[in-house]
Amino acid sequence: MYDVALILSNYSGGRPVLDKTGIQGLFDIKLQWNPFAGRPQPAEGAPRSPAAEAREGRNPDLESLPTLFTALEEQAGLKLEVRKGQVEIYVIDRVERLAEN
């Protein structure tokens, strides 16, 4: 589930996703959701790679797909909850070029 949380962080609008399930092991999870919900949709007929076509089939009608939150709950029985907590932040104060030897 750690890997699932890590992948979902890429689709959570800049918020980190942490695994708090306590579930361990390997799972084969397939989710279908609209990754463009709330954002501009891709151009109609945008080209896809042959590998994507073979793996995923035809492009689904994105409007008919649920949001990520709904897909996780309905298709995998998981729920994303918004919580406040501490997050590590790195601040870069200064950048310098390396000195030539």
C-alpha cells in the first residue's frame, strides 16, 4: 500500500498521500478514474502509443469516469481522508557554482 500511496501523490493536487492502512503485501490493483477532473480535458483524438493501446484498450469516455476519490472507494474499498499534519519542507538559501580546480 506504500507504493499505491506514493503513486497517488502524483494525482492528488500537490498533496502528499500517506499509507495509514497498515496493510502489507503485494496486490494487483486496477483503477479507472478521470485524471482530468476539474482540469482541461485532453484534445479529442490525441495520439497514444501502441503499448498504451494494447495495455489499456480504447480511450474511455472521460466524462463517464469517476474522480480519483470515488474510484478508490468504489473500486478498491479505500478512502482518502484529508488531514493536517507535519510535512518536511526544504528551503534553499543560496546556490553557488563549484570552484574550478
